[in-house]
Amino acid sequence: ALAMFYPAELPDTSATPFAMPFFTNLRLYKDAPLADGRHPLVMLSHGRGSNPLSYAWFAETLASHGYIVAGLYHFRANTYDQTIAYLANKLWQRPRDVSLAVSFLLNDPVWGKAIDAEKIGIAGHSQGGFTSLWIGGAKVDPDKFLAFQKGWKNNQMVPAHLRDELPLDAHPALDVHDERIKAVFAMAPGIIRAFGMDEAGLGQLTLPTYITVGARDTQAPPAENAVFAAKHIPHAELNVIPGLVDHEIFVNECDEEGKDEFPEACIDAPGVDRAAIHKSVAEAALTFFG
């Protein structure tokens, strides 16, 4: 399942933008005609239990500058369909999802003609940021990954019938690199060290890599995640956004209903300007992928 964002040709200037519940300041048009030509492709990997529409602002910006953005609904790990097996144990499914989606798009009779197969990048937030590093070439240590899996297998807070479904197998996590991916843009990547991606594993990622994170990220603290990753990835650029900027800054701007419904994701600390930060991150992404 994919949400596709793309450069469009509006046949009617009076067309009404797509109204997305809970979010604001988006200018998207459903099923608008795809602009002619071949376009670079950016795969978009959402955070744990999230979905691609939560990052529509980011995809819209890239699409308005000529990119096709393919936002995945990760298998059994998205807002609408999730299980602990894929949220926290079979995490190797995430980069596999990306690779399968790239193959699907390149072979699709419509999208395949519109994509420049030599210009494919990836962007992601949180677990999606980790996924981006992973599919780009960073490796996990098998023993550390197995220890991570055992932690969930032995977690008594997870119902026994679900723990019974959790595998203890590092093998599927060891080779998820996709050579078709040429550039990596990671927003607040999480669980870097906890999941087993150490100094040596990060050093295997040789692609151009951009990592950005809020200085006050409480879910994926910068020191042990983004900063640690950037230190050991040979060609990584790091941007720590100053101030009281937390983990959910990379989600769309919210309307009042969104702030009531999802305060943790929608309400920022005093003095944090989400719109301005989005503008800065989007400009960084356009410069980086460009």
C-alpha cells in the first residue's frame, strides 16, 4: 500500500485541494494528472505505527519540485494495521517493504515510465529514519539484533500468544541493502544502538547521508541515535535543530481538531515554530537530493 505524491498538471485552476483531517497548510490535489517526463523517486518510510500521510508536507514539497514520492504503509506496522510482531520484532520487513515497492513502481506500466531509475533516494522519520540508514547500507550486528529480539520475546507485558509468534532469528536482518538507493535522508532516526547498529555497522553506509533531529528529542535522544550515527557514517551530514524541538516536529502542521485529538504529536513547546522548521528541513532535503 502506497500513498503517491507527484508533480501534477492541474487542468482546472479552480480545482479544490484535498482536505486531510487533523492537518493544515497542505496543497494536494487527489488524482491530478501526472506531469510529463521522467522524475527522480524518493521512497518515504514512516515512523513506528504511523503512516505516510502524516508527512504530507515533506512529500508535497519534493513533489512540487519535480520528485515522485512513494510513501509506504509498512506491512502490519502502520496506523491502521499493526501488530507487535512487526512493530518491534520483525523490523527487517521495513527495508524489505521499500525494496518490494521500488520493484513494483519500476515495473508498473504508468509509474515505471515516469521514474528515472538512476535517481532513487530514501527519506524516513524515526523508525523510518533507521530504515533509511539500513537499506542504504548500514548493517546490524547479528548478536545484538538477537538480543533485541529476545528482549521482546521475554517481555511479560506482551500477551503470551503474541510472544509465541515472535521469531528469534537474526538472518533476515543481515542483508537488506538495496543498491538502487543512491541517497539517504534520515529524520530523527531511532533505536540505532538498541537495535544493534554499532560503529562498524554504520561504517558500511557509504552513500551520501543527511541526518536531522530536534535538540530536545525525547523519543530518539540525539546523542545515542542521530549524533552517534552521523559520527560513524563516512559521508554523513548532521543538522541538530536547536531549541525545544521534540520528536514529532516532522509530522504535518495540525489544525485545532488535530491538536485536541493528538496533542503529543501536534503541540510543540513554546517558541517552536513548526512551519518555519518544516521550511528549513524541506530546503535541506531539496538541496541534498538535488
